[in-house]
Amino acid sequence: MAASFALGAAVLVFLVAIVATETILHFRAAEATSQKASAALAFASELRARTDRELNSALYLGSGIVGYLSARNAPTERNELKRVLAAVHHDGPHIRNLTLAIGYTIAEVHPLAGNEPVIGRDYRDLPAQWPSVRRAIESRSVVLTGPVKLVQGGTGLIYRRPIFINDQYWGLLSTVIDIPSLLAAAIKGLDKERFEFAIRTEEQGGAGDGMLWGNLALLANADTVQLEAPMPNGRWIYGVRVTGTDEHALTWAIRGLGWVMAILAGWSVVTVLRQRRELSRQAGFDPLTSL
């Protein structure tokens, strides 16, 4: 009877120790997950702010051209148009080129070198670009498309802004943003070793949806924190995941230590109860009578 009690007590202590160990591991894992999510969210917020800043610094200059042309009632003197485009291109970060269409026909592009093939092209004859051009004109609003393949070669973001003079459509300014330059400036100085990230564009009704950076599979990962940024005609999705923090080995080390402590605790209970039983037996034993 006493032996059964000792065994039962030992098993109970063992189970309590195991439950305590697993509870500690559970809360530790939950805290680690929360910390990683917070760190990923902070990184995503910083990445989004940097990217927005770099993008806007280029796009606002293009908006200045539209304001200038509207104020001047859209001068068509070519030398003046060339000077305006050249000045904005010189001061604009990440601007690959600026294209000005009068009506639907591309009239000016800066820089001209390497972009000669686009001069004289009618947007209506460019199936890959016409949908976004038409959407900008019909909606009288800006449209940001990309990444898209360019007639000049390569890929980029295209920011299209229609120009209306006296409430009549006059032309279209397209600002082509160099994606590698934009992203290089946005991620400069960020901790790219600790975080893995991806940026995907989604355009409403357009053909420019695609990956700006990273792997699409990352956005489907359950551990990835996602953050959205609204764009003129869509949104950008930022996905960030913390890397290099696998604590699997440490978790099993803690679990193993917990099991060892549980076994030792159970064995200690058995030992103590056996000693108490032996002391009780000896206390009732008379060496003179052997009773």
C-alpha cells in the first residue's frame, strides 16, 4: 500500500513538472511570435514610408510640368518643351525618362538617346500601354502602372497624368520610374539580413500587376506580416518575415531539461517516501525483543 502511494505521488509530481515545462514553452513561443510580428510590422512600415518618399519625390516634379503647361496654355514650341523636360529629368531622382504626348501621339521624350523609337508613336497603337492611357484620360486622374515592359526596353513604373486645357484634353505626360534605382534608395541602410521582404503591385483593371521585389511565395507564408499602401489606381502590398531566428534547438533543449527535472523530482519523491517509511519502521522496532 505504501509502495503504491509513493509511486502515485512520484507520477503526479512528474506530470506536474512536465505540464509546467510545456506551459512555459507555450508562453515563450507566443511571446517570440508576437515579438517577431512587431519587428516585421515596424520594418514593413519603415520600408513603405521610404518607398513612398522616394516615389513621391519623383512624381511631384512631373506634376509641376503639368501645372506649368496648364498655366502657359500648353505651349507647343518644341525647344521650350525640351528645356522643361530636361530640367525636371535632371532634378528628379529615379526618373528614367519623361514622355510628352500631344493628343495621343508622343511628341517629346527626354532623354532622347535610346528612346528614339517612341517618337511619333500613337498610344492607341500600343496595346500594352493604351488601356492605362485611356483610363487616365477618361477618368481625368493620374494612373500608376507597373512593372511594365517598355518600348525602349526594360521594365519600369509609368506614372501617367493627363493634361486638360480649358477643360479640354490636350495631352499626356508619362513619367517612367527606374525600379532598381527607386528600390535601392528605399532599402538602403535597412536590415536585409534579418528580414525577408517582397513588394507586389495590384492595379485596378490593369495589366501591370506584378512583383517589384522578392518572391510571390513569401506573401502566402503564414509567418509573413503584410502591409498595404494605396496607390492612385490600386495598391502595393508589402510582405515582411523575420529570418534567422529559428529557436527549434533551444526549445528542445528547454524541453529536455524540463523532462530531466521532472524525472529527478519524481525520483526524489519516491526516495523521500521510502526513507520516511523506513524511519517509521525503525522507530517501532525494539532491538532487545526484536519486536
